[in-house]
Amino acid sequence: MDSKTPQEVRVRIEKSIAPGVGICLIIASAAWVLGQNFVVVGGAIFAIIIGMAVRLFWNPPGLFGSGIKFASKKVLQYAIIFLGFQMNIVRVLETGRDSLFLILLSLSSAFLAAYFVGRILKIESNTNILIGVGTAICGGSAIAAAAPVIGADDQEIAQSISTIFLFNIVAVFAFPVLGRLLGMSDAGFGIWAGVAINDTSSVTAAAISFSAEALTFAVIVKLTRTLMIIPVTVGLAFKTPKEKNGGKIKITNVFPFFILGFIGTSLVATSGMIPAATLVLLAQLSKFMIVVAMSAIGLSTDVVSLVKNGKKPIALGFICWAAVAVATISAMAAIKIR
């Protein structure tokens, strides 16, 4: 019998992700240097641009796939956990509480737009729900959590994720420009990015390109918004006929556990257990990890395929995205958050 020791298994896993992570590190290093020299653009956006440019001419073979996926998902989650080291837990709780109204407005805007526009465009019900959930909460992660609950098939999932991802990329480039044109403050832009941009990766990329202070607000608001995946998914489970989803839902498959890590590092930072100089280094590490994750996002983005996804889902995705962006920034203006 061919049995492997835990050490051998671990080495094998590390080797499998090494090529993909390696190419992301190379792109991230170049993007980091460019970001230091062109601060208005920032390393995260450079990383996405370089990754997308590489993808136009080279589709990474299977050898790189697992590492690129690891960088786009896990490295980003670790980056957010490390980002907690520069947060005060009191500030985290206060910002999350104060943004709750805007988060609920964001959810309502996305779901209403998806429902009514989806019916007008005669888009299949599951696709409507998935695009609405992806826009309202946290992009691909929310879609992945909701899909088995409503009994969505692979084509509906792929179509919804690619639609959401298209507007994630648009938001990364458009939001910082709009924020500066509107004269938004760091806090105002961070809150807006946190409630109006779909995916966590796009929120962090847009916010960090605006300013480091905007990033802190954006991450807190976005993580609070991500928690909405739990009540929404449970609600969908009750609404969906049991024969479509088997009548089962596991909270462990839905709950974004990396949020607990972020809260834990915030508690450590607030306690004063770690010297200030070390916290600064950890904060820099988290920002570089974000750039690494953005490199993976760029390498994973096939722009041609995204555009070919279909006119109706793209139209629905755009209207949901625009509805959330306009509703939230209008509400922020009304309550004088700039």
C-alpha cells in the first residue's frame, strides 16, 4: 500500500501551489514598485492590469491553476486578517454599527432591481437571484453559498459569477476616479466602496488605490456586509422548495470564518500586546498580500469571455450595480457622509 506521511502530503500540496503563487509574486513585486512611484493609481490596480494583460496573451496551464486560485482567495483572506493589526476594535464595532443602514439599503436596492428588471428582461429566476445576491453581499462567495440552496445548475452559476466579476473589474477602475471627482473624504469613499462594490477583492483594490485610510473603513464596512450572507441564505432556504435543495443548509458552508481572524487581530492590536513598529510592518505585509491577490485576480480574468457572457445578464448586472451605487451615495449625501 502506498501511504504518505503527513509531511510528504504537506510538501506535495506546497509544490502544487508554488508555481501559481510564484507568478503572482513576480507580478505583485512589479506592481508594488509601480504603485510606490504612481501613488494615485496604486499597486493593487497595477497588479490587476498586469495580470489581465498577461492573460490576454497567455492562459496559465493547469500547473499554475491551484496556486493562482489560492492567491486570489486564501491570500486575500489572510491579508484582511493581517489588516486587523492596524485596527482598533472599538472603531471596528462603531463603524460596522454606523454603516448598518447603508448596508441594508444596499441589499434592498440590489434585490429590488434584480427582481423587477429580471422580470422585464425575462431572465430565469435562479440567475436573477444569484446576480441579486452577488451584487448585494459579496460577489462570487455569496453566489457560491446561495447556489446549492436554490438548486442552481452549473450554467446559471457560471453566468452569474462572470456577470458579477465583470462589474467588479469596472468598479476597481471607476470608483476611485468618481470618488476623487466628487471630492469624497477617505472615510466617505471607504464607506461607499464597502457598501456599493460587489466582491471583497474589488473593494480592497479600489479602496487601497484611493488611500490607506479609505482601506480601513472599506474593509470594516465590507466585512459587516459580508455577514449578511447568513440571514439571506437562510431566508432563501426557507423560500426554496425542499426538493430543489434537499432541505438542508450548513452554516459552516456559509459563514465567512476569516472575519473572526480579523476581529481577533483587531483585539490584539487594541490590547497593546504588540509593539507599534511591528504593527506597522504587519500592516505593510497585509497591503502587499492584497497586491498578490490582485495579481491572481488579473490572471484569472478573461475579459473576452466576460463580455461574451450574454447581453441580458450583463444588463441586469449593470442595473443592479448602478442601483446600489446611486442609492448608497445619495443616502450618504442626505445624511452628510462625505
